Amino acid sequence: MTHVDHSADAKVDDAPEAPPTQAPTISERRASMKPGRGGKRAGDKLFNGISTAAGISILVLLASVFIFLLISSGNILVTPGEELAERIGFTRGMTFWQFAGVTVFGTLLASIIALIIAVPFAVGIALFISHYAPRKLASAFGYVIDLLAAIPSVVFGLWGMWTLEPIMRPIFEWLSSVLTPILEWISGTPERLENGDEVWQGGLPGFSYAAQNWEWWPLAPDAAAFVPPGRNILMGGIILAIMILPIITSLAREVFLQTPRLQEEASLALGATRWEMIKMVVIPHGRSGIVSASMLGLGRALGETMALLMVLSPGLMINFNLMSPGQHSTIASQIALRFPEASGIESDFLIALGLILFVITFVVNFIARSIVARYAEFSGANA
């Protein structure tokens, strides 16, 4: 018989196994991706330098604007209010902080009215363009909406003053006729006796007291009273809503188009209607984008000048008489109205108002970023 030697196979079996190869770490991958001995390429260095300089220049620009506003308005901030009220005629006897409070109230009121009107319309238009309209119609419709953003604000002001105001006047009269009886039932009505004393009649407990003693009470019976012409804060809010509508619509449309197609089809496959699919998939996915677009529109509305200057009949009061002229004014419109004829301390006064508007804009942006981060954390975008 032939003898087969298995010693070689035994030696092979007894040999130690080679250790398994390990995947390279992140640091090793980064090291392998670095350029050769020459270091970074010249193009990378140039791009890095340009990007860094651009970022730093934005910070320097913002800091320089803030420093200019702070230095120019320093005299106003340290001067006693009574002295400013005597030396500056257009304050109507108000101190700086009283005048600033009135204009800040008008600025925020007009911007909030604009958001309340514009956001529902913008979301509806964006949903129509992204999920309902045919492709050709959606393209044309989106182009028209984007074109509105290119119209100058002075054109909106002229259009609102000469065209929209006569159209809105009967609508304001109808709103006044509907809302005034409701407010009178809630807060009561004042009645003047023969001896000249005023007695408050009717109203719910607590509401009548507030309407009688607080001029700014939003449910006062004269809050919905319409006094022609229609150059009031509600008209200004409508003009602002039309101006910020393209911004909110464009951003919301792009956000809705980013919804994963598979999630939409899965929702429809499970039996959801188109509206149910939008409600359960599209809107939760784009909630943070809607908030971002709304805050961007709010920032646009806060600084609007010419349109409100032309539409709004200015006043220096803090109340919610939305359909009465001569009640409210905004910071930007006051600066545009007074600055051409201002000099000396009056110019510093208006620059101090600009500083307050600058701070308000920053506060709104910081609040917006926190809201967007919160909504993005819990939205469907992270699913």
C-alpha cells in the first residue's frame, strides 16, 4: 500500500490564523484624503480665505452699524425726557421712551396684522402650486407670485392709497356694523347724562370695568368703529400682507416640494385622501419651514417704510382702534417722515428710534431661530 504523508496538512492546520483586518478609522480616512507633501492646494487656500473673510465682514458690518447707532443716539439716551419733550416739536410733549413705546406698538401691531392675513393665504397658495395645480399652471402661477416681490414698496403705497382704499371702505363699514354690537354687548357702552357725567351701561362683569378705565383695552366698544377715510392701521396691515405674501409663499412652496415622495404615496396607498395626506405628511414635514418663512416675512414687515407712510394716517396713541385713522404710527414711517427736515438733536432722536428697531429685529430673529429649532426637532423632517 502506498503511504500518504499527512504531516504537511497537519502543519498547515496547526498554523495560527491571521488576524482579521479592521476598517480604517475616521482619522485615518481623513489623513489619507489629505493632499500630498505640498499641503493644501492654492485653490483651497484661496477659497478658505475668501469664505472666512466674507463671514467676518458680515459680523464687522453689523457691529459697525450697531456702534454707529449707539454713538449717534447716546446723547438722546442720557438727556432728561422733559428736556427732549420741550426741544423736539414732533414728540407732542412726550419723552423719548414714551414716543418710542407708541411707535414700537404701532410697528408690532401692523406687522402682526400682516402675518395673520398673509400666512394662511401663503400656505394655501404654496399647497396649490405644489400639490394641486397642473405642472404648467403651477409654473406660471409661481412665476407671478415671485414677480410680486420685485414690485417697489412705493408702488404698493400708491396702489393702496388710490385703488385699494376705496374698495376696502365698504368692507370696513360692514365689519364695523357687525363687530360693534358684539363689543358693546361684551364691554358695555358709555352714556352721558344731562349734567355732563358719563355712566357706563351694560357689559359683562370685569369687561366693562376694563373698557371704562383702560384706553388700550382691545375689546372696547369703539375698537371696531370705522371712521373714513380708510387710512388706518388695518389698511396698513393689509398692504404689508400683500408685500410679504411672495416671500412666505416661495419658501413654503420649496419646503412642501421637499416632502419625501414615498411618504406621500404610502399615505395615499393606505386610503388617505389628498387632503388627509397633506395634513398628516406634508404640513408636519414642512412645519419648521413655514415658521421660518413667517419670521422672514415678519422681519420684512417690521422695516417697511414707504408703503405705510403713504397709506397710514399717522397718530401717536396706544389702542386697538384698527379702523380709525390718526391712531398709530411705526418707527420706520416716523423716521422717513421726520428725517428730511430734522437737524441736530432731532436727527439724534430719530437715529435712537432706528437703534430700537435694530434691536427689535435682532430679538425677532433670535426668537425665530429658537422656534424653528424646536419645530424642526419634532417635525416629520427628522423621521
